[in-house]
Amino acid sequence: MAIQIRLDELLHKRRMTLTELAERIDLALPNLSILKTGKAKAIRFSTLDALCTALDCQPGDLMAHILTNDPNPEG
């Protein structure tokens, strides 16, 4: 199983850049980029709240649970 981050889709729908979002939620651009690319291992609820507020969405709009066939995704 994996969690897919759908930040690109929401940014495109909102016609917003990653830089603009980073400024709105007061988060460093490199940290937001790590989240956007799916390389983040965790997300704080405060960051999730800020993203949902800035993008006018629900957490489920930002993330999707994807099933995989790998029984040991940690390697």
C-alpha cells in the first residue's frame, strides 16, 4: 500500500504555483516540494490543515490510498 499525494492536481485546478502556496502557508519551498514529489515520510496535522485551508479542500482531496502488490513496501 502507498499514499499518493495529489498536490499537483489541486494546484493546477486552483491555478496556483508551488511557490505561491508555500508563501500562503508559511512553509519552506523545499519542504513543500518534498511533499509534492511523494518523498515525504510524514506530514504534520498543522501542515495538512494549512494546505486544506489554502487550497479550500479536504484531506482526502490531497491524498489517495493506493494498493500495491508488494507485501513489504519498506524493502
